[in-house]
Amino acid sequence: MKKWKTNLLTVLYLAIFLYAGFALVKYVYTYYESSKSLKEVQTIYAETLATIQKEVVDEEISDAEIKSKYTIRPQFHDLLAVNDRIVGWISVDNTKLNNPILHADNNEFYLNHNYKDRESRAGSVFMDYRNDTLDISRNTILYGHAMKDGTMFGSLKNYLNQDYANAHPTIYLDTLYEGYDVEVFAAYETTIDFYYIETEFKTDEEFIQFIGEVQKRSTIDMNVDVGSDDKIITLSTCKDSVISDDHRFVVQGKLVKR
């Protein structure tokens, strides 16, 4: 009987060890796959931008001529050939946030699919299905996982620190049709009980009231005025990597056309 119990414990410990090993391998692979995918798409975007800049220098093409020639900005042509659901690009200087923005008809698909629409636990940075790059809402929402290696929205929590916010006051947003400097004005931790993802507001007063509530919750104080004629962007992420809970890190900024 004693030998039987010993064998049973051995099998149990081995099962636990194998399960833990499998979970660790799966976790490591998530970051490997995410890093490889991100490097691929960053290379496509960077090479396209470099080509466009060279053409502008060589042919002395003005910005107005470029815009009149293309409905969709030329830096997205190669990306759209890979996936026509790509609607933009977001980046912050001196951080690992440097991602394409995906868009679907729901807010679930890109939680676990990459820019090639392949399954990926790391998912993608994606725009709320209610938003539209052709008709920018008063509040454009972007979601992304808080990756522990700092990629995607892994660095958003740093905006809760005033010194970090002061050093990174501008987020760069490029859509298919326009380029924006996003002037950060708020960062805070919240739960989903606060509905910060409203995209449209019935009146100017409702919008200004919303901005006031956001600024009260913010842990940082930035010298950015947001008025009734402005539009904002909201970056939202969970607290813990690809694990979802009710807590969110939120960073918001005012859109300013370049």
C-alpha cells in the first residue's frame, strides 16, 4: 500500500512538473512570436517610409502633390497589401511602442490575432469597431495588451509617472489619411465601471464634462487645453499582459493635425 501511494505521488508530481513546463514554454513562445511578428511589420513600414522620402528628395514632390495623387497615404500601400484591415500606425519616441493599428467589426478578433490575422495570444493594437478613420470621432479608442517586454501597450503604465509623461508628451498617430501629434493630457488607472470608451457625445457640454472627469482622475498634470472643438484619442490596456481583469491603464491625448 505504501509503495502504491509513493508511485501515485510520483506520477502526480511529474504531471504538475510537465504542466508547469508546458505553461512556461507557451508563455515564452507568446513573446517570441509577438517579437518576430512585430519586427516583420516594422520593417515593412520603415522601408516604405524610406522609399517615399527618397522619392520626395529625388523628384522634389511636394506634400500637396503627394496628397492629391493618393487617397491613401503611400506609406501604407505595402502594409495594405498584407492586410487591408490595417488602418494606421502608432508610436512613441524612445519606447517600444511602434505598432500598426488593426480594425475589425468587433472588439474581440484582434485580442488574439496578429497583423496577418493569424492567431496570436499577444494580439494586436486595434481601433474600436465604432471608430472610423474616414470620420474621426470625438474619442478614438485604441486597445492593446500590456506586454511585459514593453512592446505594444506595455509602457502605458509608465505614464502614471509625471517625469515619464514630461519626457514623452507626444504620441504619434498616423492613419491611412492623416498624421497627428497626440498631446497627452491624462493618464490614470481605473476599472471598467468608469465608461471612458464613449466615442461620441450628444452635446459639447457632455464632452467637456467628460474631459473634466478624466482630468480629475489623472495622476499627471500636463499643460494641454482640451476644448469643445477638439478630438481626443484614448489608449486602453489591461494591467497584466495578456491576462484580462477589470482594471485598466488609460492614457488620453488631444489630436493635433501635423
